[in-house]
Amino acid sequence: MVAPAGYLLDLDGTVYLGERLIPGADRAIAELRSRGRRVVFLSNKPLQSRADYAEKLTRLGIPATEDEVINSSYVLARYLSQRAPGATIYAIGEAPLLAELRNAGFTISEDPEKIEYVIAAFDRTFDYHKLNVGFQALRRGAHFIATNPDRTCPVEDGEIPDAAGVIAALEATSGRKVEKIVGKPSHHTVEVALERLGLPADSCAMVGDRLETDIVMGKSAGLTAILTLTGVTAREAVSEASVKPDYVIASIAELPGLDADLDG
């Protein structure tokens, strides 16, 4: 097998946990880049802008630009811009997601009679008011889409609830099922990433810590799928998974060694 020409790198649980860099992540990514490998960073978390992610990576010792970061907010805005430009939206999400949507030309409204799309996202400010506005709009026929399906988000001291809780609350109360999820493992995310890399799927690898998003997306899209054990997935879970990674590494620090082996 030939080493990948490009790497899609998950962030939370793979490159860092909260404000703590995974040991060796900076050196590993620098080594890959020195070999000419192209890199993009992926996150399902819509809590920061792409510029914020790039600034954080740079601050933690991994120089990055906004163009090298793809998050679910950006993929969502692109997806909607292609299908319903200028639509009126109600987004259950935090300020960076709303800013991404406004910047893409969408109108944000809390009027259920005007809302055309209800967006469910990771939202640490989720409350009954937000649930009710989304519920009322869905009952009136609004489309129902979500940024990402993650049940939890890995942080320094464990995990916290993610967008799946918001999706479940809307589904349980409205009787509607989410129509589209654009973040990992959706093909919408991998298409944007490959476009940014300028490479075909079969010459790239997906590296992440979550079987049901990172690994499923990588395998479905024809990428080499590499699981790292620094996030939410334990090694024992791999044997029980219906979709298995091509390789398992203890952490991203081992990635240059795997790259070298594949190149040899």
C-alpha cells in the first residue's frame, strides 16, 4: 500500500482534548507536512468559527490557516446555500453557528410561521424556549436538518453531551425525524475536505477517535481509515464494531511511523 498523499485529521480527541494538545501531535503533523503530505482539520463541533479553530491550533503549536479547517457549521452553510439560498432558518446552536449562517445570507427567525429550516446543533445553551420554537416550526412543516450526530464530545476530563441530545428532543416531541445530517460521517463533509485537499479519496486517510463518525465516513468514502485511541473509543470496541478501521494507533504521535511504513 502507498502512503496517503493527504490526511483528514479530526480535532477533539485526536489532535487535542480541550486546551491540552495530545502529546506529540505537533511534531507528528510537522513531520507529515515535511514529507509533502497535505493536511486538513475536521471538526463536527459548531462551537467555534474556522478562524477560531485555526488560531487555537496555531496557539497549541500547529500552524494552521482558516482554509485548512472544515467544521460542520461551514459544511451546513454550503449545503443550504446550494439548495435553499436566502432561506429563513431557526438554528438551535451557539453564536458561531448563527454567524456562519448569517454570513452565508440566511435570515434567522423565531417565528414558526416563517421558519423554513430548523437546525439542530451542539448547543450548551439549549433550553425549553429553543425546543418549543423548533417544535412549533417542525409541526408547521419546516425542514429538519442537523450539523452532526455525535452523542458526546470528548473533553479533558471525560465527555459532555453533544448534538444528538438536541436532535432526540426535537424528534421525540415533534414526531419528526431529522432529514439530513451534514457533519461526519456524511459524504457532504468528506467532499468538502477532498475538494480542499485537491486529492482523490483513494489517496487520502481519515484519522479520528470515533468509530461511528470518523471511521464510518472514511470507509464509506474510500479513504484509509485510521483510529486513534486518545478520544472516545477504547481498543476493545474495535472488535465489536460493524465498520472497522484499517489501522489502529495509540495516538496521533504514531502517525508518521505508520506513514513511513506505508511508504516503504
